Amino acid sequence: MQLHFTVPQLQVLAEILSEQKGPVAEDLLDRVLAKDLRFDFDELEQLTALVNAGRAEILTELGHATNPAASSGLERKKQLVDEMLERLSEASAMV
């Protein structure tokens, strides 16, 4: 399944994957950086899990944010992540 993300979504996705540990995250990061977004079902599941973990971290940061500018940036990141999760869910349903 070929996914299509906007440039800001790809940037957030690359950031999330670079913060994750393990060979799966590294492999997916390499593919995202190469803009090779063709994934099989298992890879979609792994990517969804990693993006969900990144979303949880963003929510934690939002809970601790005291600066309105930082909160605004984190809200934007959360919105981008939510849009990516929606696309990942749709892609998983089609595979």
C-alpha cells in the first residue's frame, strides 16, 4: 500500500521515528527519508504503533507545557499525527 503524506506530516513522522529505538523504527525511518512509503500490512501495523507511541509522548508534553507558544506547536504536531493515524487506519483497512 502506497501512502501519501504532506511535507509537514513527513517531517513529524521522521521526528517520531528518529526518537524511537530499535531496528524496526530505524528501517521505517530510512524508508520515510527515502520517501519509499510502500508498506505491507505488518509494516503498517508497526508504523501505526510507533506513531501512536509518538502521539502519547506529544500528549505528555502538552500536559506539562506552560508556554502558550510551545502548547500551540504541540497542538499542531498532535493534529498532524492524528491525520497520519487516520490515513494509516484507512490504508490498513484496504490491505
